[in-house]
Amino acid sequence: MNNWQELYKQKLTTAEMAISLLKNGDRIIVPLANGQPPALLSSLTRRIKSGALSDLIYLDALNVNCPEMQEPDVADKINRLAPDDTSQKYVEDDFNVVMFTVSPMDKHGFFSTGLNPDYAFAVTRKQPRPRILLEVNEMMPRTYGNNQIHISEVSALVENTQPLFCLPEVPVTKEDEIIARYIAEQIPDGACLQLGSGALPNIVGKFLGDKKDLSVHSEMLCDSYRELYLKGVITCREKTYMTNKWMVSFVLGSQELYDFVANNPLVELWSAQYITDPAIACLNDKLISVNTALEIDLSTQCTAESSAFRQFTKYCGENNFVDASWQSKGGKSFIAVHSTYTDKDGKLQSKIVPAISQHISVPRADMQYIVTEYGIAYMKGRSINSRAEELINIAHPDFRDWLKFEFKKMIYS
């Protein structure tokens, strides 16, 4: 133990000194949300602005702690990537620097990446090993699972304790409740849940209070899981893979949720590459995935990333879980979406559109259930004409005639 403490003291430094270890052309990856190290990144932005570092490749997502990384005089000087399928090659092979916020070191010399092993942790295991920079935050909970980094692997570390980012409470709308109830009716007792990111999947969890013996295998852990556990709904008794364990890759929600996962042997955090692998996730019988979309077209392909050519978010594990649910014995996947949105001019627009030509998140052949506040439709194996008809039936009534007209125009043009 004394050896690890001595090594800790040797590697403890300031953020400025730690970032000075970086070189021009480095390829840097940080995890999402609370896993991002704000002190290290603030120092990184200062070096970028000063011109001391250039030609960097940088990957992050859900930046909630480091607004400086979004500033034009920083963003314009780095090649920024998103953790989607197009960057998996980088995640597996090309990054040579990884930075984390971690929990304090234990007596064996290990740090836990806590709430956020997510997509970045796998980089720490690759050969040759990357340079690893850590920011120790006493408020980052230690978690179980495959997410530990040993002091002997670390190039430098800093200490910076600050509160963790928590998601605000989202009010439940009438449309949310209708959609959630449609989906809840389709979820059997003993199901294994994957609730995707965003408010709507979390709200679905609030309507599962009458279910029995649910379990968890999910990229994200949100507050509704904790609430279901406290009600006795989540027991993992019928889980067929990693029995009695909640398998997740990151946690994002309230401070109560963070306190719940801290040192909780029930919850295991593994890398996203492991959790979202369809070949692994489908080992859970009755895998139920609930995800969202920004737009769905009449062939039933959807985007969870963009509207027109404007990208709003990153590609995550959505299609992986759609695939895994189909392969799972008794599994089902749901894409939940409000039928409309209000644009910047206050005009109502349909989220169901004639055609999407870019940034497809879930292709039509993989689609199972689509749910709006106007109904639920099963799409797997249907013809294009049948898909369009079913989807128009659950579109907002004000847009159904328009969608019928546009579909006929596409068919006969």
C-alpha cells in the first residue's frame, strides 16, 4: 500500500504540468458527461488558444463540464469526432491519450472510472497503451464492474473536487404518458430493460410499477431504474445473462442515483463496446429496448441524430439494441416519438416525414415497434406500402393527408 501511495505522490501534479505531456498531433479521447475532467480540459483549451498545441484529434460527447471546448477559437483548431460508428476505428486503434475523472485511489492502487467508463475505457486496454491522465474527484462514486485503472498505468494525475452534473427533472406531458402506457402494456414480467437516453425512455420507466422481476442491461442508467428497484419491481431474478447484476456503461441523472450506485455490488459498469454489443446484450431473454427518434420517414427508417442536415446529437447504441432485442428470446424494441414538434417560428411540424436521406440511425429492415401518442404499430417484415399506411395512421391527424399525398407522389414519380 505504501508503494502505491508513493507512486501516487510522484505522479500528482498540476493540470498545466499534466497537459504539458501532450504533443502536437495527439489523438485524445475523454468520456461523456461527468467522466470529462474539467481542470485538465480547461488547461488543454488554454494551450490550444496559445498555439502551444496543434493538429489534435479530439473525441467527446455530452459536454456538461467544459464549455471552453465549445468556444470557436478552440473548436476551430481541433479535429473533433463523435463516438459513433464512423469513429469506432479510432476508439479501437488510433487514440493515444485518454483522460478521465475518477474516484479516489483505493488501498490496492486502483481508481474507478465511476459513472463513466462508457466508450473511452476500452482505449485504456489497447496496445500500445495510451498515455492516461486522471483527475481525481472525491465526489465521483466508486463503482463495481470492469472499469478500474491502476496507478502504475497513469502518466499523470491531478486533484479537483467539484459537484457532479445532475439532470434536471423533466415534467411528464400528456403525450409522454400516452406513449409510455402503450409501451408498458407490451412489456412482460421478467423483462430485461434498456431505456435509452432522453426524457421519454426515462418516463416509460415510471409506468412500469405493476411489473414483476424486471432486470437491467442498458447503455445508460437513469433515475427510473432506481425508482423501480425501490418499489421492488427490479429484482433480476429472471435475468439470463450476468444474473443478479445490472449491466450498464454510464450513469446520468440525479445525485440520489449517483449515491445509489456508489459501492453498490448490484450495479456493474463496463465499457460501452461490451454493453452495446448485440451478441452480448441478446443473451438476456425478453430484452426490451426503448429509444427515441427525431424523425421517422414513411419507409420507417429513423434518425435519432439530425433533422434535415443539422446534427443535434451523437449516434449511440440505439441500433445495436434494436438488433439485440430482435435476437433476444422474447425481446422487443420500441422507437418512441412525439408525432409533432414546434419549430423556431412557432409552427407545428410533423416528426413523421416522407423521406430521410441522411444520418439514418435505425434502418427500416431493423424496425420493430414505432409508438406515438396516436398509437403503436409493428413494422417488422411489412412491405413499404404497409409500413407507410401503418405509420400514417399514428401520425398527427393534421399531417395525414399531406403524408398520403407525398407517399403517392414518391411511388408514381
